[in-house]
Amino acid sequence: MPRSKPNSAPGPPRPAHPATVSGRWLLAAIAIAVPGAALCAWAVLCLLFWQGSWQLLYHPTSGIARTPASAGLAFDPVAFATTDTGATQLQGWWISATSPARYTVLYMHGADGNLGDTLSDLALLHGAGVNLLAFDYRGYGQSRFVHPSESNWRQDSEWALQYLVATRHIDPRTIVLDGSSLGANLALEFAAAHPELAGVVLESPLDAPVSAIFDDPRARLVPAHILVSDRYDIRAPAAALRIPSLWFYPSLQPSILGFPEKPGAFQMVKSPKNLIGLTANRDRKVDISRALTRWLSDLPNHGSNLPLCELDDGFVC
């Protein structure tokens, strides 16, 4: 007996022509998707620049190859800026003067390397007969790792000053700041905010340090001036400075009258100030040591501006 075929429900009628997508809809989708993808790519580029642009200005190293002992200086390792968990954030060196000292120098190094690269500067300062605290910013040497920035450097310096005052019980009126290169820009900012200090020494401050970031070709693709907050402007703090300052510049160009052309930031300082021009064909360490010793001896008077003295082929006091 033949089997009967099971009944099946009739399916939907097949369209005479396959469904198509409107060309207008495709164009609208493309008009939205392409700019959206470009915007996402640009946002990612901004994020990467924001996260990594610090490396264009700061070049820290972690390994400390040399200590003050390498230069024949007795020192004590110090750690301070304790967190709530008891961990210290900053590492440094305390170098006592060989005889009772009137002043204590808080040293701020530049953007490259770490404390191990500053021994010649530390030996020169120690030779001026001062106590000395030198420290690594966070992200440098053995200090806690944090990406360097202008605000972080300012905070680290506040902690260092607090350590001197609160832990070592040093009178702020006997503390002198000393900064080198980008550290000089920091020292000037810090000095302008702390008129209770004795004075500030600025070794080769930089006129436009953040140009290393803003002049980078990648900075043209993003709103770099919005993404990066570092400025290290020296003109505003120079105008606000209220304590004596000693400025060292590696070279001073002669003006029309034949006298050395004074840097613009230096001219804005209203408090007692001294400008020392260093020439390449002289012993810079000797010139700096002589000028620093003379300047420190005059500090108790908050003395009048000392003139530039011409010696041979350079200007040095």
C-alpha cells in the first residue's frame, strides 16, 4: 500500500527579486562610520601622546652607578615622604659640611639620569662649606616609580623641604635652593613660592624646556597644549621672586654696547640678584666655586646687587 506524504505547511511566497539595501542608506552609514572611526583613531592617538609625551622631556634612569663616596664625600642615605602604608617615596643623600655650616643647600638635579650623575655638582657645593640634601624625584633612581611631571616635581620638592624643616629641624631662613638645568627652572618656581628661604642658585636655567614636547612632529596631530600641563616658565616666577638669587649662564652674548646681554628672565627679578657668565675656555668649576662662596658670604645682608666683574675673557664675580 503506497505511503502517503505528510502534509506540510505552505511556506511564504518567494519574492520575485532578492531584497536590496538602499544606496542612500549605505551612503549615510559610510558618512557616519568613516568619521567615527577617524575620531576614535584620533582619540587613541591623543591618549597615547598624553601617556607618553613625558619621555620627550624627562629621561630618568634607575640604576645609581656612583655615590658620594666615589667622590670622597661622607654621606648618609635618607628616605622620606612616607605614605599612609609606611612606604617612603623619595630617596636621597645627606652630606654634612666638614665644619659647622651656616647654610643648608637643597639640590634639585635636571631631567636626565639620577643622583649618581650629579657628583661633580655635589662636590662643588660641598666645597662651599654647606650642608647638602640631594634627592631623586619620583621616577628617578631608587625613588618610587611615577611618571615625572612638573606638578610631581613641585610636590617632591615640598616633601624635601618638609624633611629638612620637620625632621632635621633646619631653619628655613638658612636653606638655599640650588637647581641645575631643568632643576633650575623648578628651583626658581619653588623659590618664588617660598619667600622664607635664604636664597636660590640657578645653574643654566632653560628658556623654553617644553619645546622638546611641543616641537615634536607628533604634537602637531593632537592638542598638545591641552594634553600637557608642564610649562616650566621662568619669567613669571622670576618677576615674583623675593629672595636673593645667583644665576649662572654658560654663555652671555655681548650687546650693542659691548656689555653682556642679560637674559630676559633675569631682568624681571626685583630682589637682589647676581648674574655670572661662564666661558668655555675657563675652568667653570673654579668660577662657580668662587662666585658661590662670595655670594653665600654676602647672604646675611641680603646684599645689594653685586656687579658683573670682567676677568680676562669672561664675566665672573
